[in-house]
Amino acid sequence: MSETLAVIGEFGLIDRIDALLERAGIHVPEVSVGIGDDCAVFQPRAGYDILVTCDVMVEGRHYLPQFISPLDLGRRAMTLNISDIGAMGGVPRYALVSLGLRSDTAIEDVEAIYLGFMEELKPFDAVIIGGNLTKSEGANFVDITLIGEIAAGTSVRRSTATPGDVILVTGYPGEAAAGLRILLSGRSAHDLENNPLVQAYNRPSHRAAEGGAVARSGLASAMIDTSDGLVGDLGHICDKSGVGALLVQEKLPISPPLREAAAHFNQDPVDLVLGDSDDYELIITCPPEHADRISSLITALGRVQVNTIGEITSTPGKIQLRSVDGSSRSLSRSGWNHFAQ
Amino acid sequence: MSETLAVIGEFGLIDRIDALLERAGIHVPEVSVGIGDDCAVFQPRAGYDILVTCDVMVEGRHYLPQFISPLDLGRRAMTLNISDIGAMGGVPRYALVSLGLRSDTAIEDVEAIYLGFMEELKPFDAVIIGGNLTKSEGANFVDITLIGEIAAGTSVRRSTATPGDVILVTGYPGEAAAGLRILLSGRSAHDLENNPLVQAYNRPSHRAAEGGAVARSGLASAMIDTSDGLVGDLGHICDKSGVGALLVQEKLPISPPLREAAAHFNQDPVDLVLGDSDDYELIITCPPEHADRISSLITALGRVQVNTIGEITSTPGKIQLRSVDGSSRSLSRSGWNHFAQ
């Protein structure tokens, strides 16, 4: 039988997590007080702005424990926060983690979640400096606040796209949605472990390195990550910038596994690319003359491809898709409405 | 019928909260990006360290909705985070708020919670710069990350108490525990609205102004707030500082309402003062020669009294209580174990 939280208690768990973090042995000179006091304390670096984001994952809502290991859950929860920092162009530095846990939760699962956090933070020498553990009566939840930094004045917003800008997107949006659909179709999670779409859902990549390169170049007009799906997040750019968008269907990136899955589900792959999906890719807008340089900066990092998929228009809030035959249709921007019934 | 989250949805709620914050009209020059982008962005001030804390309140666990109004819930959730910043000596500046909400939650209740947050932040010109809303399948929860600042190098820790230091405490620890017990005893919450102990539980005060004065003085050796109860938090000082403590029974502050409630419950008031209670008072340790000056600094603020209740000893982890007759007994440090069955 696994040891549970009910057995070792809150302070016992805190000690175990402290020991885990201590073994990782990452010490950051700017942190003068880490875990174990009323607050964490760090010295901000001169010449940098501070970025802060927080995102929560609730069991049954944002993840299904039968489909994701505790290690992958930790990775994924941290990845989506790193993605938010990266989508402004910043670098993650400090994390605070709030966990709500049923008392029957196994200690080794909590430790695995933390190992997942640390695996994602390590490439940045970023550290967990605080947090909070509480008993949950219902669903477990993981709530992370991530603090990053960026050279002062260089963060890229979502509210500054301009008509005439082109729209770029990294990777293959929609793969995570297809992966989730495959998981939900009922085949055993074990059989699906190596399915690339299931991996896209359970082990998404953030694009923080790419976002950082874009921000440093000063060439982009706006940037956002695709946590609400391609059209959902392009919609956020449009709303905040007071613009519209025209997407060109044949330019949308569709990976072979996504095309295959769409055929299997008898669905148009374009709907998967455009719809709700937890991919954490980047949407970038820029003046047309900067598109090639931004693409080169991203591909030079060797991790992900980038495609120009359309342009920003002057009709506020309207997102259209132009088909191969030249006809256009308006796209609805459902996004991910957490309170829809 | 009240409008609910299911009706207006996540983005509808975000718009409502944005409008609420906009109406409050607090603009902070250091915040270049507030709510509504991937991250919030602020410029740290030269010469200041950054403090960060996070604390969560789960319905049914940390609060009972039948006993606390949404406005007071918002105040209390923010107060306990302000208390953590204040217990290091800092000033709150920026809050991020994660809410987990059932879809039948009334919008007006969510707005009232935010008004409670803002009421507590306003005296500091502190602002909400981000957050997160998600559907909860079970209990509602409020998770706040609060960022503060303090003159570089002046934060007061819990790990630096020294044998021979005296122990001071503000206010009347135990009042909140007595208030909760009164609420749980079954009388109508409405009848109890003006009960001072119920108010101590539902509308606790933080001591951030006092903590700030103590930190600026440089006279304290350690400081902590009493969120885990007087003995629980004194125990944290002892554990982190490698020391023990001797409390003197007749010096423990017992307010008349607390004494009365203890009599009513046929309980020793000293147990209420020492035990688990959500009071958010300060425990301060300092060399004996500094005690009077620290007391004066605190009472000069005119909000709360302060008492010297004992001294730090050299026996690690041992907390003793000396009775009026001169006998001593060891105190157990239960604290608040969130995972106890």
C-alpha cells in the first residue's frame, strides 16, 4: 500500500517536498528566502520587468487521472504556465505551487508531480520558491503562479496587432485536441502511450525559447499562446487589438498524424486545427516585411516549424477563413468556455 | 433569480470582473500590463526586494458559506495573504486571484468577493493584476498569490530567533477559534453578526502596518503571523531557529469576550489562546533590551496592543508553559494539519 497524505499529514508532506527540492540542489543567488517562511523573498534584477501568470488544472476538468501519469501532470501544469511567460517573450524564474489534494492521495504521486514541475523548470534554472498544500474534499487541483523576467520594455502583447500584419503560427495546433479525442475513444491509455497525438496532449511543448527570440528581435506586433485553440486565441488578439483576421485554408499546417486521425473520426482536419485544443503553440503577428526574419529566428532554434497562415484585417472581431475555391466563411470563436453546461 | 456563471460563461465573467476593477480606477505606474494578456508585467523598484506568498481557501475546509458573506470571504482571503507579507515586514502591491467556481455560483457573489479583495488592497494602493477562473466540480476555492515589496535586506524571518530573546504577541490570539466555535454551536449566523469573537473569525485584521514598523526598526530577531495558532506558529519559529520557548501563563492576553466564551464552553481560556486559531496576529522575538521600543512602535499605530508572553530557550523544539504556581508543562504543537482525518 502506498503511503498517503492522511498518514504523514500536511507538515510531513511539506518536509518531504522540501527534501525533494533540496536534493535537486538548485540555488539561485537572487532568492534570499525560499520555501519555509511566511513569504519567499527575491531580489529583482536591474533592467528587467517582472512577468506573472497563474493557471490552474482541476482534475476531471483539465485532466483525467486515468489518462495522465502524475509526472506528466506536473510537466503539463508547469508547461502551460511557462507557455504564458514565453508568449510575452519572457524567461521563467520562480514558481509557487498550490496543491489541493484528497487525503487518500499517494505521497509518491505528489512527489512525481513535483518532479514533473522541476523537469520543466530546470532548463531555465528556475526554482519553486513557495506554495501551499491543502486538503480538497472533491477534485484534486494544481494551481501554479509563475514569475518570469524580460528585458525592460520588450514584452510582446496581444493588443498591438495592426491591419495588414501577417499571422504566423508555430507547430501543429489541433494535435492535442485530437490526442484527447483518441484517449476518450476508449482504447487503453497504455496502448496509446506512444501515439504522437496523445503525446501532444499529455506532454505538450511550450515555445518559450521561440517567444524569447521573437521578443528580443523587436519585429513582432503581437503574440499569444494557443491555450484556447487557434481561432479562440486569434480572437483574443482581434478583440484586444480591435482588428479582424483572414485565414487561408491551404496554408494551415496539418500534420500527417492529425490528417489520419481526422479521417478516422470522419472529421474535417481543418476543424481540428482551428478549434479548442491545448497545444501551447505561438500565434505571432508582424508587418509582412518581418515575417521571413521571424520565421528564420524560430526555425534556427531547431525545435518547431512556423507557417504564415493569414493576415490581420480592419474589421474588428471578424475572423474569416478563405477556402481553396476562393470563397470565405466567418468562423465562430467558441474558445474554451469553462462554465458552459 | 440571480444570474449565474453558467449563463454568462467564463469570458462573460472575466468582462464583468474587468469592469469592476476598472471602476475602482486604481492605476499603478509600475504596472505596464494588467489583466487581459498572457501575463501581467510590472517594473520592480530599485532598492526593494520582492516578497511572494500564496494561500488558498477551500469551501467547507477553510470557510463555511452559511457563516460568511461573499464580501467577508473576499476580505478574509486577502487579509490572510496580506498578513503573510506583513509578517516579513513588507507592503502588498500586486495580487493574482484564482477562483474555482461551480457553474451555479451567482455572479453577484463573485463580484462581492472581488469587492472584498479590493477593500483590503485599497489602503496599500495594491491592485489585482491577474488571475484565473475555472469551473469547480466540487467545492469552490479562492487561491491568491500576493506580491509585495520591502526595502532590500530588511525582511524579518522566522529562522533567526536566539535563546534569551523575549516573545511578544499582538492582539488576542484565540478569538477567531472561539468565534468559529460559537458559529458551529448552531445559533443563527444573523444573530451572531455583531458578536466580537465571530467578527474576529469572519473579519480578521492583519498586522501589516505593525510588521512594517518592526522590520524598519531592525530591532526584531524573528517574526511570524499566527495563522496556525499561537503555539503552532511559535513552533515554526522554534523549528526553523533551532530553539525552544517558555511561555508564562499569567502574561497571556485573554480578552473579556474570550474569557466569557471559554466559561460558556466550560473550557480553559488558555487552551483557546494557545491552540489552533485563524487570528493573523504577529509573534515577534527580540533581545530583551528592544522589547519596550518594539512595543511602543506597535502601540503608537493605535490599532492593537502587544504583550510580552515569554522567552526563547535553548532546547530545540520544546515549548513549555509556566503556570502561576511555578510549575511547567510541555505544550504539544498540533498546528493545523490539513490532512488529518
